[in-house]
Amino acid sequence: MSGQADDLHMMEIFKAVAETAGHAILRIRAAGCAAETKPDASPVTAADREAERIIVERLAAAFPAIPYIAEEACSAGLSGCDTHDGFFLIDPLDGTREFVAARDEFTVNIAFVIGGRPVVGMVHVPATGESFGGLRGGAFRWRTGAPSPERIAVRRPPAVGATALVSRSHRTPETDTYLARLKPAEIVPMGSSLKFCRIAEGAADLYPCLGTTMEWDTAAAEAVLTAAGGLVETLDGTPLRYGKHAESGRDGFANPPFIACGAGRSA
């Protein structure tokens, strides 16, 4: 799949699949579910596993020739897959800590990666009904009750100063040092890949991530942000790469520190 029509078709399927997974997540949350701890000390719930099952099954039915990497399968030690011709990168419930804490800042993330870069991405926010899509040709937002998607784009930081978003659960001293140097007008804690989407829609300007994230945490949201005119770069100015596990195994799924921003990097 390579053309814009193919990308649009894929994005539509991603949206439907993510919404179905999101409905399942909300049903499980309403019924109550406890968190378990994975070997890397991160939490996992029945909602993570059910959402991943739905996404994997439906993508396999729609695109049987495209392999996938999904967070819970990888965390369970399942073998990786061949990614050289393109693959899906799935985080079925990004922001599990927010989910467990009864906050609404959790998302469903699905991306299609070619050549180490995310080219189609969908981020769905089950608690609000919002969805954000990005592809080669633009970025879009769907809101509950709206008849059609809206195009979204990043903004220039306002004259009063930039709004910086920081991880609610993974804020690091390095992040605080970076922000002290940058001196944004406002610092807003937020969970999950939703931070990228708020920058993409022009509601914020910057997200410094100087802690550990994994490829499935960022791929879909990076596709949205870059399609909206934003930028995601490592601290030395290079783009994130996806599918690194083929070179370095399980540890290859980790991202280096990066800065996500809107119209131009601030520092």
C-alpha cells in the first residue's frame, strides 16, 4: 500500500478498529478491573489484553499480508516479526496508569510503519470519543457528534509564550532541567499519546520526553503530529526510527529521548 487512497482506506479501518477496542475498554472499566504488574514493572489490565485481541484480529482480517508488533504480545515474550516491507505497530491501551487511576487520558494507538517511519496513524480517546488520524496528506480530528472530520494543524507559539506538555506519570529531572532552560509560559501534565494530538490540533506547543518510551507509545501519535506540520526529533536532531528490534532484539523497542513540537523546535 503506497498511495493516498490506500492510506485513507487504511486510516478509516484503523479508526473503526480503534473505536471498537475503545468500547471494549470502557465496558471493562465500568465493570471494574484490577491491574497486574508486568516484568518491566509497568501495569497491565484485562482491558489492555482485550483491546489488543480485537485490534490484532481485525487488522489480520483486513490486511492478512501485513505483520504486526503489539505491546502486550511483546511484553509476554512472543517472537517478533519480519518488518522490512511495512508493519503495524499497536498500543492497545496507552496510558494504563491513567486508566487505573480513573483518569480519562488513555488512548488506543495504531500505526503503519514503512522504512522505519510511521506513515499512517490513528489515536482514539475512548473516554471522550475523539479520534486523531494522520497520513501522507494531512491530519484530522473526529469529535463525537460531528458529521465529518476536521483538518488540524499545529500553531505558532503565542506571543505570551509556549505551552509545554509533560508526562503525568513519567516526568523526569532531566525534563524539569530542560523546561527550566526553556521557560515556557505554561506547563501542563498529561497522560498517554494524547500529548502529541493536543500539539497537532494547535492547543499546545511542545512535549519534551526525556524518559523512557517504547515504539508503540509514539508511532501513531507521531504520524498525526507530523501530518499536522509538527516535528519529532531526538536530542541530536534526528528522527525516531521504528522497527529497531530487528537489529537489537527486545531492547530495540525503546525510544531515545526526544522532543515533539509544533511549528518549529524551540530549543
